Amino acid sequence: MTTIQLYPVHSTSIKAIGYDVRSKTLAVEFQSGKLYYYFEVPPDLYEDFRQTPSLGIFFQDHIRDQFAYDLVG
């Protein structure tokens, strides 16, 4: 599995995010320390996620339950 570089974010629920363009994989690390990879996430959705004022709400509305995922760590 590809290791995706994570970038810290300001959020009460999300600690860091990252994205691999080639595989269209989004990495989301939660404040709990759990790391998930979400698959086949379009690059423009990642950009919208990265720039949204509320990562938690965007995640709930546009990512959670929308994409296949794996718990990585």
C-alpha cells in the first residue's frame, strides 16, 4: 500500500490529511489517531476538502459513506 504524506490541519475532529494523485487516494488522520485511506477520490474533491473552512462538516457531507476505505493505522 502507498504511504501518503500527511499535512496537519486545523480541525477539532481531523488531525491531518494527504492525497496521492496517481492512485486517487485520500488519507485522513483523525484526532483519535486513526488513519483511513479513501479510494477513488477525485482530485477536485480533495482540493475542495483541503480549502473548506470546516473539514469535519465537509468530510461528513462529501466523503464519509461515499467512498470505499481502509483503516490503515
